[in-house]
Amino acid sequence: MDIAGSIPASRRANGRVATVVVNSFLFKHPVFVGDLLSCYADVVKTGNTSVTVYIEV
């Protein structure tokens, strides 16, 4: 999920980014070894030196 969130953030920043904080994880169903996951990420807010990204898996 860190990689999924960094892709739209780095596109918005036009450069390198670093994850500073993760606000929460909400687990609705278990994920097992071998499961195929899809990650969707959107930029929610852009500040002067920060980007907030929402990720849904």
C-alpha cells in the first residue's frame, strides 16, 4: 500500500516522496497468501510541502 500511495504522490510532486504517517487501516476481510489485490489511490489534498493520498485495496 505504501507503493500504491507513492505513485500518485510522486506524480503530483514531480519528484521523490517519503511516507511520513499512516492514519489508519480498516481491515474488512482477511487476505490470504496467493490472493490477487487491486490498489486504487487518489490524491485528496495538496499542501505546500505535503500530499494526502486515499488508498483503497
